Amino acid sequence: MSSSQAMATLRQLRTDIERYELLRNLQQNNAGMFFRLLFQHTEELLPYVYTPTVGQACQEYCKRGFATRGLYLSATDKGRMLQKLRAWPQQGISLAVVTDGERILGLGDLGVGGMGISEGKALL
């Protein structure tokens, strides 16, 4: 699929959440194309990879079955956090977005569903 085909497909979708899902899938399956589109069409695509669409996506995160690209650490991991970080498949990470998941975009505590906010912030 070419960049122009991907943008045409995106523009034909009916809802912003569908565009969010298409872009998420593209990032997962063809990261080069995803970032090329994001750089070439930044102003058009930012509302779908971050606010306002990411708020709806986070509210529906678990229901829609989004695969996370983030690492969850909790108080129950006390004493094992370094071990979890070392076990993470991606190493050499240059950016981390850390949150307690409360009061996300004024939506309240979304729990693990708030991961999309951190993923969106990382794209910014």
C-alpha cells in the first residue's frame, strides 16, 4: 500500500475512532509507513493519534482489544521493577512516558485503559 492509498483509505472512514484504529494497526504492522504519514500529514493526523480521539479510544481500550505497546508497573512489582524493565523486549529505549493513570484528559482514572494516552504522548 502506498502513502497516498493509505491516506485515501483513512479519509474514507466514517469515524475518528476507526481512523485511530487504522493508524494503530499501521503503526504495528508497517511502522515506516505510519511515521512517514505522520510526518507528511502531521496536522491532519494528530487529532487521531492523540487528543481528542485518544480519549474515546482509552475509554474503549479494553473493549476494543487494543494491544498495548507499553509496560505496566504497579506497587505489587516492588522489588522486581528492574527485573521487569530488563525483561522488556525492546531495549535501548530513549523515551519513557510515566503516569499513575489518574485524571487522564479529565476523564478520570481509566486504569490500564489509559495506556493509549501515554502511547499518544510518546508519538508527539
